[in-house]
Amino acid sequence: MSTALEEGVRVRGLTRGFGHRTVLDAVDLDIAPGEFVALLGASGSGKSTLLRALGGLDPDAIGDFQVPAQRAVVYQEHRLLPWTRVWKNVVLGVKGQGLRERAVAALDEVGLASHADAWPLTLSGGESQRVALARALVRTPRLLLLDEPFGALDALTRLKAQALVAELWAERRPAVLLVTHDVEEALLLADRALLLAGGRIAQELTVDLPRPRSLDHPDFIALRRTLLKGLGVDVELKEVELKDLDLEDVELKEKP
């Protein structure tokens, strides 16, 4: 059952199975208005399944969902229509007057107003993802769902995209759920980091650090070690080994 809230998220008993496998097992989740929450877990743990349920994209998910009616999703793939100008991609599905002006305003927020009349195929990967973000912003969401939106970007573009999302969140203050495999990304952006394992929230960490955050802050390093340990990673690995580790291949251990 799904009902609308003006702000924040309240989920009780979220359950979703595929065949004989239960991916989400009576998950409870709260996101306060304006809170930024990161969700981590091994591949197949149900992170994107949970996000899709909150987005109203999975009619087979069972539970009590109270989420804002104004919500938007940004995926890892930008999903732009190549035969449609950038500004028309931004307002695709949006109704009302002044659509071009609204599209250009959203593009301006992500630094791409000058590309409004461009074709998507002329954009770089980072620019395409910023257009996808503008497409979410134009809907003025009270809940922004980010499904690994930086996963396909190179390292430098990824850092810039993370900074842009942090800036836009600070200005607009929607509730945010970010699905990610990147521990540092979660700690740089989120107020809380959640670990999903065994179909449930296995661990929760509050990221009580001043913004902007520094990777070499002692508390950041301590939280990073805690998250990696929760993900089943040997925290005694050398830093260079941790840096190169792909968490998609990590088997997440449940709490006893």
C-alpha cells in the first residue's frame, strides 16, 4: 500500500521476492525531510529493488510505503532520447506552460543551459548525466532517488558530479536515497549510510562530519573502515588495495 507524504519517507514491512528468492524481507526505512541517505550492499542484495519500490516502479513490492508524490529517479544510464533535443529530453513527460523555460532553468542549475538545443549524441558522458539530473530537478522532487548515477563516469568526472549533487541538495533540500557501491561516495555525500544484507538493513551509520568533507579526516577514515568491515572487506588491506577494490564483487556479511 502506498500513500503520499509531502516530505520524507516512511516504509514499513517492504517485501519483494523473485520466484522462490526473497530479496527484501520486511524492510523498515525512514528518511527525514531533507535528509541524504546512502544505501550500500553487495550486488544482488536488493538496493535497486528497494529504490524502485520507493519510486513507485514495482507494483509487486509489498508493504506500507509513505513517500512524497513529487519524486524523481536518476539512473546510472542517462536514458536520453537521441532523436530529441536536450531541452525536450529534460521536460519529457512534464505538462504545463513554459516548458522550454523550465528546461533551460534546470539545465542552468547543472551548468548546461548553453546546450539546450544540442542533440544528446554530441554530449560527453558527464554532460549526459547532468542532463539526466536536470530532468529530475525540473520536476521539483521532494524525494530524489539516485541509482548509482555516477557509476559509468571516469574518476575526475565522477568527483565533479558528486560535488554538483552535493551543491544542488544543499540548495533544494529534497530527501535523497543514493544507491552506491562506493564507500567514499557514501561518506562524502550522506547524512546516514545503510548496509543492506539478507534482505534487511543490517547496519546503520550516522555520518556526523562537517561539509565539505575531507577524505583524510580521522573520523572519515574510521567510518570508512567500519563500512568496509560491514561489507566483509579485510580492513587490514593496504590502502592501495582498498582503492582498487570493486565492491560489486564483495559478498556482504550479515550481522549475527
